[in-house]
Amino acid sequence: MAETAKLVCLDCGSTNRVPVAKLGSGPKCGTCGAKLTDGKVRALDPATLQKAAKTDEAPLLVDFWAPWCGPCRMMAPQFQQAAQALAPHARLAKIDTQDHPAVSQKHNIRGIPALILFQNGREVARLAGARPAAEIEAFVRQNARMPA
Ligand code: ZN
């Protein structure tokens, strides 16, 4: 793995270059000061999603969800738990496909919840349906390149 990783700030969309060894010591965005790897699930807008999906060198798992989707709402606490477990080496975020229907089309989402894992500028894997935290975590660890 490279010594630094490019991470898009999920709050402001700026690209940051962070030493991999410092991912665990609370790196902050150079532009807005938001924490980059705090294990909190960020809600994305389409522009930030697109930029992070194309840029991030660390694994980024995105939950495509909607407020009307019961299984999505049920999975939310599990997804948050997985985000904590995978921090600081992978980041988890979500996007509301009701507010942003174009992203479903762009990513060819057929049903929600759908999880797409991005790393090094491309889609690595996807997982459909609501999953418990342990399965979400295992999915990322199996498909992403990250320190053990
Ligand atoms: Zn920022």
C-alpha cells in the first residue's frame, strides 16, 4: 500500500492526502477541519459521492438507501456499527436515493438497500439487501485492500 492515501472529505468534497500511518490519529480535512476517519456515517450528495468514488484510495462503502425503505432503516444502526468497526481504514457513507434518484440510475441500482464498495477510483464489489454489522464488516475486509 502507498504511504499516503488520497481521501475526499465527505463533508466539503476537498481532496486530502493523508499518511496511511496517521489514518488512526484523527486526521482532519485541510479545508474545512472535519475529521476524515472518525467512523461516523456521512450523508453524501451526488457530487461528493462521484468525487470520492473516483478519488479515494482507502475503501469507501456507500449505502444507497431511501427513507421509505423499511429494511434500509432497519439496517442503519448495523451500518453505523460496521463503520465504527472498520475505522480508520475504511469509511462508510450513505446517499438518499429518494432525494437523488439520478445516482441509482448512474450506478445501476435495482433494489435498495444496496452497498457499493469503492477503492482506488473504481467499484470493487457490491452487496444487495439489508445485512447485519458483522456481514457488512466481513464484506469490506474480504473485498477491499486494507491493513489487517
Ligand atoms: Zn472538508
